[in-house]
Amino acid sequence: MTPATAAATAAFVRVEEVLLPPRDLSAALYVAARAPGVVGRLGRVGALAAALPALGLASRADRRLGRRLGLLGCAGLGRDRVEVLLREHAERDLAGLAPRARGLEVLERARRDGHRVVLVTSALAPALAPLSARLGADALVGDDLEYRDGVATGKVVAGRRGAWLEDLARREGLSLAGSYAYGCDAEDEPMLRAVGFPCAVNPDLRLRRVAERERWPVLGW
């Protein structure tokens, strides 16, 4: 009788906080500042500037609120335009950033232990694709903007990350019970609950409360 092959496992690693400081607003401002027409640019940048105090307060308690408010600057732009601007932002502003040493240790340990490395970001995927390639990740999961008739509404497609995680596990034969996840805010809670070995890194207030209640490891760096 042939022994059963062990199911593959993965380490789902959040880019923000684990590898890089959060930079959600930098991408939103980059896109807003390059909207077509002077009026469009001034309107988007002005709206984001006026919202900065509210964004800061929202992010302290629940970072996903700040992110979603920041992405309103993309409203009215076409899909192709948004993706081009996000790639430009990645090449100009993110290429020189050095990932955190302890975050890189997480990736190295995951590979050493035989896990696939899946980077998870709250940003739109095109903005982090170059970093994912540079770090040799097996996959990148990012948020996606909602588009209507090819035009961004400024809203994020709801529920994409959780569905993607379940779809990947089924498609690739992954054992989520044997997988690890490193999250930093309330949006990561479903991902952390789905795996056998969850860990919160520099969590926001909501995730910290959940981690303490569930007795998940909490790391800070």
C-alpha cells in the first residue's frame, strides 16, 4: 500500500505591518494626483486632504475603514488607468523600500518548513506585484476595486479575500489546518480563523481584542 501523500500547507503573510509599514494612503494619493484634468486632480487630492484627520482616527480603531475612505480618490477612473498608475507608484515609491528584517525571517522560516508563501495585502494587487516577485512569493492576494462599466466606484469588492482563501485550498489541495497566517488588522480575522496557526502582528485594537480572547500569539516589531 502506498502511503498517503501529506497535504500541502501555506504561510499567508500580510504585507502591511509584517513586511512593510502601512502605506495605503500613499497609493490613493498617487492615483488621485494623476486623475485626468486639473479639476479632477484638485478635487480628488483636496477631498483626501480634508479627510486625513478622519482617516487617522478611523485607522486607529479599525484600519480597514481608513483604507476604504482613502480609496474614494480612485472613483471615476477607468480600470486601465488605475492599474497603470498603481504600477507606476510601485516602481517609483516602493521599489527602494527594504522589508522588515523580522518579516523576512517569517518568509524564510516558512520556506524552510516547506510551506508555500502567499503574500496578502490590503492594497490593490498591481501596487504590490513587483514586491511579491522580488520576494519570490508563490502568490499574491490583494483587494480589488469595484468597477461599473469599467469605471471605479471607489469601493472595494467585499469578501474577496475569504473566498479566495477557500478556493485556493480546494484547488491546490492545501491543508488550512496545517497552515500559518500572519495578520495585522480586523480584516484579517477570517483568514486567521481559517488556519491552524494564526498570529497577529502589530494588530489594531479590534484584532488585538480578538487575539487576546482567542489566545492567539501577538507579535510586535
